[in-house]
Amino acid sequence: SLTLSVMFTSLLNVRQAISIERQLIDLLETYIEHESERLEDIKRFYAKVSDLHSEVYSGPSASMANPLVAFTLIKRLQSEWVNLVYSNEAQENTQALRSGYEEVEEEEGYFPKLEDLQGAAKGLMRLQDVYSLQVGSLVRGQFKRINNGNLIDIYSPIISIPLSGDDCFLVGKVAYEQEDYYHSVQWLEESVRLFRGAGGEWSPENEGTLEDALDHLAFSHFKTGNVSYALSLSQELLNYDPMNRRVSKNIEMYERLLVEYPPLPSAHTELKRPKTTYLRTRNTYERLCQTQGTQPRHYENPRLFCDYFTNDSPGLLLQPIRREVLSLQPYVVLYHRFISDSEAKSIQDVAQTGLRRSVVASGEKQATAEYRISKSAWLKETAHPIIGRLDQRITMLTGLNVQPPYAEYLQVVNYGIGGHYEPHFDHATSASSPLFRLNTGNRVATFMIYLSSVDAGGSTAFIHANFSVPVVENAALFWWNLHKNGQGDGDTLHAGCPVLVGDKWVANKWIHEYGQEFQRRCSPNPEE
């Protein structure tokens, strides 16, 4: 079976987890049937003995003189009650369920680990931030944003899946353990609300309880400076757990702090988002993800246009490709219907077995990173005939040599829960970058193919150029990464916005400098 390590980084793996749970549902159904039969047997025994006590033993004493009545009473007390009370049937049913579970786990090779749960929780918080989603709406299974005090729909799912108090507790706990109290407060507030609404009743599948949520929420509020609320939550918690010395000490501390530093009547504690590595461009990045930037429309800038393009290539004369010039600086072009549905599906199928957690350049090495959540596979031309045909098509459109080592192998990427790639350059910005191992220079151009559609999110945002491109199924995006003098083009700083809803697949072809001499034919501004 396919390696599912780090499940949250690829939606393909999440889809495969559905089949795992279907097997577990079948196991649980069998367990319930066996347990129901066992309980029916117990109920039958109970009814038989109860009837004897109400109809026979409470009647005339003569009935007790009946040797058959006496024999069956003695037999029950000596044998039947013992067999019932000390029966192993319940343990055998439980053991069968556990053995079946372990068998499925072994056969599938991978069950979600704690890292997956934490990664999925971080994905939800990322979507909350980038798309300004209201947590209360998310918890109800809706995707809404607050805009000028009004709630507006970002996306309306066909089926709404509400979250439980325990679901919210786990998201809040992930934030809490990272000392991210901005998110922990919001998610734990929802957890406490839902646990209270359920009357504080515990369910066997839950990890958290109302007491756990109150405990974490109280300390989160304390860390954000809201001491009075931390105190009231801790007092509520102490009602449930009066012997908890730690909570009692916290209450004493909060009371002392409120005496020493009484809050101002007008004081309002505003939650602050945690800092990130891309803080300088965060506002622009998120605005471009939420909208489609402020790029001029074609009617506003006549130098931006759509046409049917052949690049004077004989292979395209009878079947030109629809070209849409999106930007001149940097030069970015969208080629519509570059690939067919069947070709896109074939590439996804071929890539599946090779998908691994995507990495980024880290000095001279490569490493996984929080700012890139996806899985990728590298496909050589020999992997499938379609790869060679795509290479030929790219060459016809761009006039560039895409054969290794003058270009990298085709990289196929599948994004995960809230999958994204924060602002970055495709070209190397350091002389020690592993990109130079091919000895064919830097990445001069990027050719990115959209292999799927998405329901919401997932745009490609060009930060400094101030525009973004939504996912267009089967289209391809092309841009130059370097100026003609070989220097990196700072305006190509771009990001893959988080996928809000959908399964995003792309294929990247990175073309290098060497082997492209006299080939740069498709840029409209040769004076650059």
C-alpha cells in the first residue's frame, strides 16, 4: 500500500484514510452484533429469573416443595449465575475488536499519528488566519468571514460537518502547546461552550472534558492579560474539582494580581496573532489570497491581451493554445487547456506511489518546513509516455530546452489540509543552493500546470507584483524567474495560497539557464 507517512500533507492520503475507517466500521458493526446477542441472552436470563420470583417463589409455599423447583434454584445458584457473572464472552468480543483493529493497522501500514492530528489542526488555524474565517462559523461547518461587522459567506459546502467540543479542544490544545494563545483562546472558548451545552457529559471517544477545556482556557486568558476572566473560569473549574490544589493556587495568584494591578474599566484585552517568518508580506499575501489582487484588467491595459498562440511552431499551427497575458512585470502568462482531463488524471495516478513530504532548500541541504505543506513526486520521461509529450508541448510554447539536465524532472505536487507554500522565489538566492548541483545554472523559468480544480482557495499570489491567479483546471502558468542579465527578478516572489476546500494537484517544470542560449523567444519585452 502507499506510504501514508505524514497524512495531513496530502489530500490523497486523507482520501485513502476513508477506506481505512470503512473497515473499522465493519469491525465495530460485528462487535455490536455480538455484544447485542450477549446482552439479549442476559436479558432473557433476567426475565426468566424475575418471573420465577414474581410468580412461583412469592406464591404458596407448596410450590417450593416441588423437587423440580428446588433443583432448578440450586442449579442456578451453583452454576448458571457463576457462568453468567464470570463469562469471558464480553472480553472475547472486545479482544476480537482489538485484534481486527490491529490487523487493519498492520495491513494498511499507517494510521494517523499525533503529528498528523497536530498538522491538521494547524491547517485549520492557517485557513482561519489567511481567509479571516470566524471560528464560531467554522465550528458549525460554515466558512464565513467578518466584513465591516457583517458575516459573509466565503464558501457554502454541500454538507456541513459541525465540530464537537472535543474537536475544538484538540485544536486549542495544539495552539496552547505552542504558546499560541491567540488561537487557543478562540478554539477553547468554543470547546467550553459546546461541552457546557452537552451538560458536561463525557463520551468514550473523547480525549478532553469540560474540566480540561476550562483549565487550558483559563491559563490562555491569563497569558493574554485577561486575569479577571482567568479567575472566573478557574473558580468554575474548582466547582468540578474541589480538591485540585494547582487550580486553588492559580485562583490565589489571580486574586492577588487583581488587587495589585486592578484592571481599568475601559481596558480591553485584544488578542494578537503570533509572529511569522513572512511578517513583512503577510498582509499583502493574505489580501491576495482572499481577493484576486489589483492587477489591471485587459480593457484597462491594452498591453495585456488574450490570443490564440502558436509561437510559430508547426506543431501548434492547427491547434493553437489560448494564451492570456496576465502581467508584464513580471511577465506571467496563462495557457488555457494546456492539458486534457485524461492526461492530468494519468499524471496524478503515476505520481501517487512516489509522493513524499515536500522539502525546501535549507542552506546546502533540503528539509521539510511548516511553510510548505504538500507532498511531491519527481517523474522522469520514462515514467509514462505522457511526460515526454508534455515536455514537447512546453518546448513548442516557450521555445525552451526542457530536457535534463537543462530542466528538472517534472515535479507533481498534491496539497494537504490547508496546504500552502508561503512567499518564496523559485530561483536560488544563495550560491550554495542545491539547485546548482545540475551544473546548468539557476532556474530561469517556471512552467506550472494545474492538474485539478479546487472549490475554494489555492490561488497563486505574486506578492510584489500585487496580483493573484486562481486555480484554472488543465491550464498552465508560465513566468521568467531571472532578468536577461541572469539576476533574480524580485517581482516573482510568489506563494501558493492555502487550499480552503478541494484537492489541489499541480505539476512544476523548472527550466535552467544553460541550454537556453538564443531560445528566449516568448517574452514580449525584449528591451528588458
